[in-house]
Amino acid sequence: MQKEKERTAALFILCAASFLVPFMGSAINLSLPQISETFSMKAVSLSWIATAYLITTAVFQVPFARLADLFGRKRIFIAGIAIFGVATFLCGLTHPLHRLFPSGILLIVFRAISGLGCAMMFGTSMAILTSIFPPDKRGRAIGINTAIVYFALASGPFLGGVLTHCLGWQSLFYLTGLVGCLVAAGAFAFLKGEWVESKGEKFDSTGSVIFAAGLCCLIVGFSGLPGTAGCLLIVAGLAASVLFVLYELRDRQPVFNVRIFSGNRIFGLSSLSALINYACTSAVAFMMSLYLQYIRGFDAHGAGLILIVQAGVQCAVSLYAGRWSDRFNPSLIATAGMGIILAGLIGFIFLSPDTSLAVIIGLLALLGLGFGMFSSPNANVIMSSVDRKYYGQASATIGTVRLTGQAFSMGIAMMAISLHLGNRLIVPELYPLFMRSFRLTFEICAALCLIGTYASTFRTQRKKSIRQ
């Protein structure tokens, strides 16, 4: 009975932390026009509010997961929540300081720091959850955690629209920052136990630097396409990635055991599917928020009520999908979800300024259905395919591919905007150019999703453990 209470308390804390980040991410999309007005930020510059956060989260997630294995997952997790809370609150303070920093650079810097805190959370939360719950209850726990994420995504547009409309965009940061600090205090008080799987081993600082440099070059380079600098950064990022793999294969205590991929087909294909899934879906909220407010004329509140449909469906479906993954083949469920997402993305390509609102809501619901079927079963496949010793690295992999995919997705949107609209203010005269960027974004995302669905079908039904 005591063990069950501790598990329930831990799940509550993990879910509370999991709520904050997607809530902030979905709510801030509704505030982008107001932030643009405050700082006079142009289209490409505006997208860096999300991209700066995604880069730091993706880059530091693997190193912090390794540090958590060395010094304790609970310590890193709590420190991450605290950093996220404080940095997010400071984002709100940039509003009264906007006359001193009119470009919005200070907001982007604090968003990057909040991403650092998120890296510490994402690199440990799933590992803690998997360590606490036995295999026969793990899918249900992951499903609940995933449902909370989608509930945050669902409530984000609604509450974000209301707060932005009534109290200004800065209120989002104040509220989320304060709640983050409270969750950090709650985790310190109620999260029992500590998980140290590699105590006494060394930290691979060289591998961490190579990993961070390579991933940063890839993400920034992709957002800079089709420019020369963007192409050069991508080449540098790919070279660093190859160097990272070769170095980690030779290191006895690597920051990330790349053999997880080479020796475990299920783990590798499931991670690839997750990367592609997030790369082709994460730009939806960003582009649809701009579409609904600029092209369709909705205010932040109205746009939020429409966008809530996708996350609401995701929340409901993921609860059942997590339970299904304990009883049926989770790979098949996740693959079916990818196929449904593909159908939804194809539908977004054909949206116009006059498309029926019912069609838009239907496509958002379809996307929510597919994503709800994909996410928690795929996470269950990844975490259940590795030994306990590698829970931290597997958790970091889930977080890294998610954030890397989201950053690539924003890169797709930034590239499309740069090609057709350029770094200009979105004004009525330029709406046709924005719609070209909108369609190009979803054409690329649909093509990626088709590749991801095809790759997902290659996962075998038999789960394997890592072999050294």
C-alpha cells in the first residue's frame, strides 16, 4: 500500500512537470501577434522565440541524462523544474523592459535558458517513471502522463488566448513561472527515492561537446535554408554527427551509448519514427495560429478555441492508447496513428482563406486522433526495449528526438516563410505570400510523414533488449 502511494505521488509530480512545458508552448503561439507588436519583430525573428528554446532543450538533453545517471535523476529533475520556472518568469519581465531592449533579444535569451531547464526535466522524467512502475503497469502510467501533456496542449490555446486577451502576453510567463517554482518545491518534498545507475563513472565531456555542436549546427542550418550559410552548417552538423558516433563507439563510458541503436532494431526504428513524427507535426500549431489570426481574422481567444480541438482529441485518445499498448502490439497502434496523421497533413495543404471552419476543425481532430494513437504506444515500445541500466539514455532519446523533431519542424516553417515572405511584418498586402509559405510547410511535412509511416512498418513484433 505504501509503495502504491509513493508511485501515485511520483506520477502526480511527473505529470505536473509534464503539463508546464507543452502548456507554455501551445499558449505562446496565441501571443505571437501581440509579442510581434510589442517588439516590432518580423516573421523570421518571431519564430526564434520557439526555436531558441527548442535548440537548448535538444542540445543539452543527452548530457543532462548522463549527469543524472551519475549523480541522481531526482536532483537533476528538480533543478530543471526550478530553472524552467525562474527563466519563464523572467520572460514576462521583458515586457516592462521592452523600451530598453526593443528587439526582443532578451525574451529569446530567457526562452533559451528555460529550454536548459526543460532539458534537465526531459532527460530524467520518463526514466524516473519507468523505474517506478513495473512493466505490466508501465503503459498505463505512460498513457496518463501523455494524456496530461495533451491536456496541457488543449488548455494552452484556450487559457493562453484568454490571458493574452485580458491581461497581456506577459501574464502567460508570470503564471507558468510561478507554477513551475511550486512544482519544484513539491518534487523536493514528495518525490521519494533517488536513482543513480552509473555512480563513480566519468562524464564524457568531449562527446557532449561534439554532440551539442553537431546538433546545434543541424538545427540552425536547417532553419537557414536555402541560404549558403544554412547549407554549410548542415554539412558541418552531419560531419560532427559522424564524428560523435565514432568517438562514442570507442569510449568505454560514453555520454550516450550509440550501440542502443545498432544492437536494437526496435529501439532504433521507434526513435526514428518519433523524430519524423514530431518533425512533420510540430509546426502545425505555429502556422495555424498565424493563419487563424492573420488570414481568418480571429482574435487570440477565438483562435485558441479552435486549436483546442486537436489537443483535446489527443488527450482523450492517448489515455486509451496507453492501455491498449499493454495488451496489444504497440508498434502496430503507433504505425496506424502515423497513417492517420498523414491524412490530416494532406488535408491542411488545401486550406484557403475561404475554407469552411468545419473542415478546419475536422482536420485538427483527425490530427489529434493520429497523434494520440502514436505517442504513448511508441514511448512504451522505446522504454520497454532496453534494460533498466539504459532507462536514462532511452528517456533522453525520447526527449531529444521529440525536441529535435520540433526544432526541425520550426526550421521547415522558417524556411518556407523565408522563401516566400522573407523577414517582413505580416501585413494584409503580404497575406498571399504567407499562404504560399503555409502550403509549402504542409507539403514538406506530409512528405516526411509518408517516409515515417513507411519506416514504422519495418518494426518487428518481437521486443529485444540491448546487447553489448
